[in-house]
Amino acid sequence: MKKIALLVCAAISLASCSKESRTRNQVQNAGVVTAHSESGCRLLTDQQIEEIGVRHNEALHQAFLNFDFDAINVKNELYDRFKTQSLPAEISSSAKEEILNNPPMLEKQLALYGASKLVSIYIHEGENAIGQSSNLIELQKKLNLLESKARQELQCGALEIVLVNYSVLRNSAYFWLPVEEGGSGEGAAILSKIERRLGLDKTTLSKAQVTKVLAGDGAAAAGVFTSYGLLAGLTGPMGGTALLASVAFGAAWGSGCTALGI
């Protein structure tokens, strides 16, 4: 039986640009201080980091498209959906299996990297912002303020960990939040189907559950980035395209697992 982990999966190549309107829509970064270090200590540019969030949403869309919520084993159903996703050529099938079955956990990766306590503080502050926001716009504003402060206090890899986390939080919120809260409604519909499978009333979809899913997304993204980017992971240093794709899909894997309660 396939071993299912709580967080992260491997990467897929970006879906067609025609689908960008669904994932990019309303994910704004207005007000963020965007000037970043040009010293060469960054692995990814700001644009690439934003692309991680976009690819994350597209990966979730593909995973849950025509998903069999009545499957006897939804764990295997989800696993198969992610396992069959395309990968960048730089990532081997064995590396993909390793990520699926032995995901790099964020706290351990931060310790191995020697990240300062500030990194963890900013990640926790981002998670707190989810619960403190009543809609997507409020969350974006809170994350923008936190990001601007982080850019002043962190640099290089430490800053990138936080930026990756926030990029996924922004986009994940758009995917999972209902339309009335500024989201796409797609994730909310998925959660409703999960509730019906579990025999729960719609009212049981609490803010705490949504917060848990979003926080899992961000943590998974930061964990994969730290392991496969900053620490070189299992396969050695990745190129930018492979790295951002693996981080995006790893976060989506974590998101789907958390949503299904796996």
C-alpha cells in the first residue's frame, strides 16, 4: 500500500497560459516593497516566487478535477492524481517518489539550514493573519505588511523562505476561500464534497479548518524550498524552473492531504 505523507509532493510543468486567469485572478501584491537584493544570494526572483503560488493553484485544480470523492480509499485516489502529474526533466522519478513518501518537514529543514528565529516568527505571523482575516483582501493586506517588514530584516535564503511561504498563502487563499470572501469558490466546493463524504453538515466547515489547510500549504512550500533549494535536497541543486515547480506542487500535495484529512 502506498505510503501517504501529510505534506509535499513533486513537481509538474506549468499548465497552459490560458488557465492563468483562474489562478492569478485577484492575487495582488500592491503595497509590497519589491526591491530585492541583486547581490546574487537569491535563488529565485520575485517573479519566480510569485509563479510558485500560481502553479500551486493549477496543480490543485488538476488534482481535484473529476476527483472520485466516493472512492473506497481517497488517500490512494489523491496519491495517484499527484503521482501522474508531469515533472520537469531535471527531476527524476525516484526523487518524485521520495518527496511523496518522505516529505521534508519545515521545522527540521529550518534547523538544518540554520535559519534565524525571525524566519519562524514571520511564518507564524503569516499563519496568524489567516485566522485574523475575514476575506481575501484583508489577508492580502496583512501579508503585504508582513512581507515589507521581512524585506527590511531578512536577506538571501532566509528572506526567500518567507517570500515563498507568503506567495503560496496568498494564492492558496484565493483557491480555497468561497466567492463571498473573495476566493475562486473552487476549493470551497471541494471542501463541501469532502464534508458530504464524511456525513457532515456544511456548517462544520469552520475558519479553523480553512486556516489549517492554508497553513499546511505555506509550510509545505517553505519546507520543499529549503530542502531542495537552499540545502540542495536529494537530487543536488535544481534549476530555477524545476525548483519553483517542485515547491508549488509540493505545497499543493500538502494542501490536498490536509483538506482530505489524510
